[in-house]
Amino acid sequence: MDWATFLILFPLIPTVLLLFTKKNYEAQKWIVIISSILIIAGSIGLAIQQVGRGGDFYYINAHAVNGLVVFGDIIVALVFLYICRNLPYKKYWIPLLVVVQYGLVIFYDLTGRMPEMSRYIYIDNLTVIMGLVIAIVGCLIAIYAVGYMKKYHHHHHGIEDRSHQFISAIFLFFFAMFGIIFSNSVAWIYFFWEITTLCSFIMISYSRTEEAKNNAMRAVWMLLLGGLAFSFGIIYCADTLKSLDLQQILTMKKALVLVPILLFCFAGMNKAAQFPFGNWLLGAMVAPTPSSALLHSSTMVKAGVYLVIRCSPILQDTAAGAIVAIIGGVSFLAGAAIAISQRNSKKVLAYSTIANLGLIILCAGVGTPFTLSAALLLIIFHAVAKALMFISVGSVDNATYSQDIEDMYGMVSNMPMLAVVMVIGISGMFLAPFGMLISKMAVLEALATRSPLFPPIVIFGGSMMLFFWTKWMGHLIAVTNKVPPKLNKEIGIEWIGLAGLAILTIVTVIIYPLIGEWWVIPMYGQCPMFSENIELTIGIMIVMMILPPLSFLIHWKNLVYTEPYLSGVNLEDKTKFLSSLGTSKEWSFKNYYLEKYFSEGKLLKPTIIFTICLWVLMFFMENL
């Protein structure tokens, strides 16, 4: 309980302190570093405390705290209405979403219609894993953000330096995320839930350009739809079930609780940017890169999949659960397919996030202990590797002023250290023995006995991911001429985040068997791809991690550099060749993007229409 209270409340301290550090880089740096160390230590302390224990409830007299939550709901509602103050008349429905959902919840609170409860805090292995992801990955991103934002404003002179507010919003995000995962009251979860929406608006609108404002407002109204569903679920629980205790609700008969559970799942999948709601996450790419890293890895979208996983036992063996799984599967396939056609690195990462979260939702929709344990592995490995990829892309953008994958060609020659970090990140997303490949194999193992529909989805989606990750990695490590490496002097404190996440990507693979033994198996009774011979498994992982770089080091001195073949028609100018028409042409090395087959224009609209139909069908089938 003490660790949980600390993790929820402590982030508010740096949130407030950072607001008083405008243009004071040193103060920002030390507040962030010290706060991050304490938050990480708290999450590790909680994890150690929970080893070998089941789920623990904490009973508190929460009358005063409930009053604060109601007051907080009122404040958040007023902030949302303030955000909407300059909207044109035609968009009146956005503040209406705020008024309806908060009006319902606050009215029920103030009139005493919310049921009393005492079990407000619940801690189990799922909250421990989520806590570690939020704390470790999130804090490394926060440290990276301090250095990144300083260089961001060096290159973007026209944007007002409000980096102190931006970094403050990161710690407010931590406050909300820890509140979501530790709360057992659905009313408390809702309070923290909407704070994450507010934080996303602050980050996405940071530059205050028209594009940033429009994309931030799009994120707000899309996420408010999920909040509206959440508020309806709370009212249903209060009126019909007479309970706001989430763990108690999950033990009730499915026929009684399926309606609110589906409403909560709608909110979760909306927050996780599953189609048709993926556009808010794509629009968030206009924000500074630490925002993207945070939204995609340790916060926001992970809050969405967390809630769906919490509710998944009710979905098992129901028609509605099958449709939830299908929506996740469609998002997985569509996200992976569209990513093939993208050359903007942040868009590739955004679509791959939608895809991987779709795979987690698929597992949650099936709802068996085996698929849920596979989903947990996906959450861990995806958070680490995706955070590393985003902050790497941010460093490349700060150094080259480009997010285009084509401009990363041969990066191993001129920015070798950053290229190595990116290769580790990409390897973490799809190569053996890294976590994401292990997780996908675990998903296949878990789904093999459930339905003939789901394994092909995983296979085809995974194959498309293999395609675009391989293209990107090939561009990074391509070498055509021996170019003296350039030291990455432009990267300072950001290296704490870059190196930390790169090491974490490797370490999580090595300790995967321990994750299974300590946290996954005690919760679900089994863990995919798990061997009881832990020492042997760890040994195999270590050997597989060491062999590739070792072989590279052994053969590095014997590398032979040759000119490109160019069908034997090279010219003295090494950058040109003789074309079939006898003219001199400059050669280039570019990827295939297959826009004819996988572009947004081809796939996005049909995917949105199809998933909307699935959502409608899901609520019609809620009692089947």
C-alpha cells in the first residue's frame, strides 16, 4: 500500500516544481533525474514486495479522498470546457460530450447515488508489471525529453519555449497512469482516465501551430467518446449492479455485467487507438518526439490495453468477446499493411503501434489465461522497444532535420552509435531472440487451440511487419563507401534514455524466464514459450545475444569495401553509371513502398467502415 500511495502521489511534486523552471535547463534536468530515480526505485520496491503474493486489496476510509476525486472531476471538466472555448459553433458537440459525461458522474456523486465501497486499491502481478513499465520506460523518456527539448527549440525558433510545461505534463501523466492501474473503483479509474486525455492535449498542441491545434482537438473529441462510454458504464454499475468495485464486478455472472464491461472495453480500445479511432494517434505525431514515445510505449495506449485485459475474463467464450478479438485482429493486419507504404519514420512507428496493440486486444478478446499471459509479454517487450525507436528517431530528426527513412541511408557510417541503438530497437521489434518475436510466437502458441481464424491473422500480420522492419534496418546498415565515422557530439543527456532503453531491450530478453516465473505464472498458471529449466533458457538467450555482435567484431578488420556493381557499367565518377540510352545517370538506393497496394488511401477508409460495423455488431450481440 505504501509503495502504491507513493507512486500515485509523488509525481505531483515534480509536476508542480517543473512549472517554475521556465528556461532553466539545469533545474529541469536535476528535478527530472532525481524524481525519475525515486519513481523507478518505488516501482522496483513494489515488485519485490509482491513476488510470491496474489492480489491484495487495501481497505481505506475514503470519504475525504472521494471528495477530492469529485472535486478533481469538476476541475478536469472545467479545463476541457476551457479548451473548447474558441471552437466554431458547428463543433458544439465536443463540449457537449464533456457536459454529458461529467454531468452524469458528478450528479450521481453529489446526490449520493454512487455505492459505498472500501476496497479502493488493488495490487496484483498485472499492476506490478504495468507499474514497472510506466516507471522505468516512462522515466527514461522523461530524462531524454530534457535534452531533446533544449535542442528542439534551438532548431524551431518560432515556437515559444514552454518545455517546462511539456515535461511537467509527463509527470502528470505518471500520476494518472499509476492511479489507473492501482485503483479498484471504476469511478476513481475514470478520474485518472480523463487526466491522460488532458495530458495528451497539452503535448500534442505544444507547438501551437494550426496543425497541432487541430490534431490535439481531434484527439480530445475522439478520446472523449471513450470517456462517454466509460461514464455510461459507471452509471450502469451504480444503478444496476450496486457496486463500483471492479474486482467484485468481474466475479458476477456474465449476463449481468457484460453491458458495462463492453462499455469499458470500448473506452479501452478507443484509448488504445484501435480502428476506427487510430487517427487521433496518427495526428499526435506533430508533437515533439518524447510525447510520441510516451503515448506509444508506457502511457496512454497502454492504459487502454490494461483496462481491456482487466475486463477480459468476462469476454471469454462470448460472441462479444470474439468480436473484440476480431477488431484487434483487423487493427493488427491493417496497421501492419499500411506501415509498409510509409516512408516517414514516425508514421511507420505509429501504424506499428496500432498493429501491436491490436494483437494485444486480440489476445484479451479471447480471454483465456494462456492468451492473457501472451498479451502481458507483448506489453512489456513492445513498451521497451517502441520507446527506444521513437527517441532514436527524435535524435535523428534533431541531427538531420528529417524523419524520412530514405534520409537514414548509410547512417551506420556517419552516426554509428545512434545507428547501433536504432538497430537494437528494430531488432527488438522483430528479430530472434528479442522479445517481440518471442511474444508473437507465444501468441501463436496460445491461439493454436482456440480458433482457425486467429493464427493466420498473426502469421500474415507478422510477415508484413517483417517486411517493413527489414527495409528500415537495411537502410541503416547499408555501406557503399568507407566514410570516416562522425562522433555524435550533438547528443548529451539524451544518451541516458537511449543507452538505458537499448540495454533494457537486451536485458528483458535475458530475464524473460524470470518474468515468467515471478509474475506471469503466479497470475495465470502458465506462460507461453516457458521452460522449467530456467538456467538453460537464460543461457541460450545470452548466447544468442552475444553471437551476432561477436561475429561482427571478429570480421570487422577483414571487411572488403567494393564499389557497387551497377551491371558493370560504372563510370569514373563513383556516384554515376551508364544508362541503356548511353547517358550518365546518378544511381540511388531506395526502398519499395508498394503504395499501389498498401497506401492509406487504399486501406484506411475500408478498415474504418468495417470496424465501425464490428463495433455496432458487438453491442447487438452483448447478450449472446
